[in-house]
Amino acid sequence: MQKNMSANTLPATRMQAAEALHKLQSFIGNVQRQVIGELCYGEEKQFFYDKLVELANIVETMPVTYATDGQGNQAIAHLHYFTAGADWYITERDCATEQLQAFGKADLGYGGELGYISIVEILKCGAELDLYWQPRKLSEI
């Protein structure tokens, strides 16, 4: 599982946050990305710098397609997306250069099911990346 920033970790710089935001472009919808970008200039900018770098690290180090095959509910959900009535828990990212799909659990309000998830489609439907999500096993959700 991913760890939060420790006391030994230096705060992220504005340049690191900008690089992280670019790396996350396929994982965060346009509106959410714009809002986060604006918040990087506000009073809480250091929080957002650090959060962007943390999220980019999670995406870069999370398993790729088929890496959690057979783990079922023991697989780690590294990312969480949500809308008013649905949740998506991502356990694997696409191994292709361009992020087209992911694998995880989709819960549209009826209990959830494992399968492939189009990040592009859920972002088009207004899903947001949960900035406060802490990776955990699907069985713990």
C-alpha cells in the first residue's frame, strides 16, 4: 500500500506539482484539474502540491493490467472515483502509454462488480478522483 508523506519527506515544489498534474491528466477530469490548478495558487497550495505528487506516485507504482489477476477482493484499490450515486475502485491501470481503461470494482448502487472500467467514460460522466482516498483492499470497502 502507498504511504502518506512522512516527516522525512520534503514538501513538494510548485514544479513537482505541475509535473504531477501533467502525469495525472488522464486520471483527473478537466473541471477537477482546473480547480486543483487554481487551488495551487491559494492559501492551501502546499497541501495540493503534496497531494498531486502523492497521487502521481500512486498511479506510477500501482499494478498494471493483469498484475492482480486472481486476487479478487484481496486486490488493493489504489484510486477511488465517485459521482452522486456511483463509485469506482481502481486496482490496475492500463499498461499502454495512453490511459484507456483500468480494472477494478464498479458500484453503481447495486453492490458492485469487478471488471474493466473506462477512465475516459467515467470522467465524461462527471466522476471525480477522490483526493482523500487511502489505498486498501477491496474487501475492506
